[in-house]
Amino acid sequence: MRNALHTTAALAIGAMLAAAPLAPGHASAQAVFAETDRTVEAEVRFDAAEARAPIVAGDEVRISGSGFRPGQAVLLNYGTKPLTAQPLVADAEGAIAGSFTLPEDASVGIHPVVVIAQEPYVATIAELKISPDIPLSGESRYDIARALPARGLYQSALSARNGAIFTTSAIGRPPVRQSQITKLDAQTLDVLARATPAAAPARPGRDGTMRDGGVFAVYGLDVDDSKDTVWVTNTRQDTVAIYRQSDLALVKQFDPGTVYHARDVRVHEGLGKAYVSATFTPEVVVFDTATNEEAGRISIPSGKRREEFGTASLSLDEAANRLYVAGLGTAEVAVIDTASDEVLDVFPVPGARSVIGVSHDPQTGRIFVAAQGSDNLVILDGESGEVIADTPVGAGALNVVFDPVTRHAYVASRGAGTITVTDADGAIVANLGPAPLANHVSLGLDGTIYAVDKSAGAREADADQLLRIRPR
């Protein structure tokens, strides 16, 4: 997913916008209630001048658009204030291009820009996201060790019993042919074992012919120390698999289609259950870890009218029998009783967009939510759902983990390339980096955190980084 900017277009602003004042030199205003364009599919997007960088205050912003009529004059207004000195004129393909500079004191957030095309008239809204620019700080307070297990890293998980850290990796789009599970010593970060997933079934191409299915690429994972296994998600094949911790031998590969777009997995060793999120759907699929069979499905209702909860990250409080589920599509968090597998609460996350990461504080029950679309960490009261803190942390806040030992939360922001550390109340205590494509954070022992940085390409390296972060 892009991290520089995300825009959406919404048609049919009121006709009053046609009469918005223009800057000197702009073309004549569209006549009020003149012909409108009912077939337009115009879109406008914004990007930072540096490729793949987030847009921050003071930046030059590049404008690009498509779907206009050739020769059409296009105005971009913030309210009634034009953003360019002259209208942008669509070329022969209906595309526009231009730029403007944000003020140094531009506010962080998602700003609606009014896009007005004339003759024929049409108005849309394009959303410009200005991301927080949090300076790096506090690295001297941590010991950070790095390993290069593989390229295409996604997640990591610790086996406390075996003193090993496991990672998943996958490269490219289907059919994915490079993927592996890697086992490392949790202390030295030396690689102890590697395994490549089994070949996946052939899949039909667009022309109907059967094509190579690649491998059962691995993405999410969790360990089950009670069974000496590792559970992984095979997102591309909509399923999951189980591997043995000791030598990474395959224990069971579930059939394709078992869990739609399987993302996260969390194992409740005490209850003998594994929970898997079916991304973009309201379902969490439950497996029996004794029989290695599907045991049920939990449907999560959205608290928002006519909207559907879309599952993403999971966080498990085994002692309290609580599973926390991030709601990607509706900016919500669900709380599930793992003893009964019933949904207890569905809390909205005000001020958040594209809620994707979730963690919790087992001591207070607070819920920590990372929102990729709004670049913030929102902390909720676990009983009432009330907002305790809303902290800007960096572009593309993707994952979060709360460490009960140090009582700090760690947020991986992929767009910003940072791992932001906050206290339990949301105050930033450190901002670590650079980690150009910080992707995931997981809990270790005694205050240790493991972080995955998918920045091999950015660093011109052969493998992505696994970071072990320890407070000094």
C-alpha cells in the first residue's frame, strides 16, 4: 500500500461551488447551473516530491489527475483559496499535472481539497494527507541488534520455551515462488533452521489455462510452545499451515480457501485454540490445536449502520481470555471472550482511519490501536471504549505491541520508517530509526522487542532486517 498519500474522489459537491472566487488570472468562472458532466470519472492524487515519501508540512506537493476531458480547466481549492496560480489544463489524454508547496505550519491530518472542472462543470473532493514528522530520538537508551534472516520479511514471533525467534518472509505477488520460515537464536540472532513452504496447487490464469501456483507463501505467524509448533498464515492461498518448531518440518497444510485472505494468527495454549483473522471480512476462524481441525467461526458485527467489520491484526490476552481484533474497514476494535468465543464489545476508534494494528495492556485492559490511514496511535479504555490518548506517530502506522515489563508501546510506521515508543498514556518517549519499511513489532522477554524492517531494497542489501530492541 502506498504511504505517500491516499486520495478518494466523491462526486456531486453543491452547485454553489461553481461560483467560488478565483485567483487573479484564472479562467472565467463556470456559469451557475450550466451544463454538468454526469459521466466523468476524474480522480486527483497528491504525492511528495520524493518517491514513496510521506507528505509533511513545508513539502512540495505533486498533483496528478486523470479522467478529465481534453482541454478542460481544473481548479484546486482549499475551501475557496486556490492552491495553484493558474488552473491546470487537461492534456489530450485527460490528465493534469502540477505542484504547490505546503506552508511550514500546515496541520497534520486529512484535508479535503475541492477539485472543480469547468465546461462542462464537475466537482470532486480529493483528500490530501499531511503526515506527522516526528524527529528521531532516544536511541542511546536502547541496545539494538540486527540480523538479516531473509528477504521479504513480514512478521516475527518468540518461542520462550525454546529461546528461538521465528520469522516469515515472502517476495512478490502470486504466484509467489520465494518464501520461507526462518528460526533464529533469540539471543545471538544466528539462523538455526530454514524451511521453504510446499508447492501450492496450480491456479487458473485469465485465459482459463492452469498455471504454476508457486508455493504456500507464509506471512503471519504465532508459536504454540505447548505443542512445539508454529502456526502460519498463507494469505495468497486463503489458508493456514502448521510447522514443527524443532526442524520446521510441515505438520499440516490446510486446504486453500479455509480462511479468506488469512492475516494474523494467535494461539491460546491454555484453551487449545488458534485464532486467524480473515482480512476484509467480519470473521475470525477458530482452530482446535489438539486435533488441528477447524472448530468454528466468530462473526463480528459492526457498530456502524450498514457497514461491515473487516478483521486485520489480533492481540491475545491469554490470562484474561480476551482476544482483541482490529477492524480495518470501519475503524473499530472488537473484544472477544475466548472461553465462549462470543463478541463482548465493538468499540469505535474516533480519529482513526484504516485501523490495522492492535495490542493491549494486560494490567489495565487498555487497547492500543495503530491506524495506517491517519498515522496515529489511539489508546482506548478497555471497559468503556473511551479515548485516553490520540498520538501522531508517523506515516503509515502499521503495527503496535505493548510491553507490560517496561509499560511502553512500540509502533512500526512503514511510511515514516520509524519505530515510535510511547508510554502507557501515549506520550512519545523515543522514536527509533531509520527503519525504512518498518513492518511489524512483536513481544520478547524482559522488555525485549523484535521488529521487522522490509528495507533490503532501500538499503541495497540482500536481506531485510530483524531488529532486537532492548532498553538499557
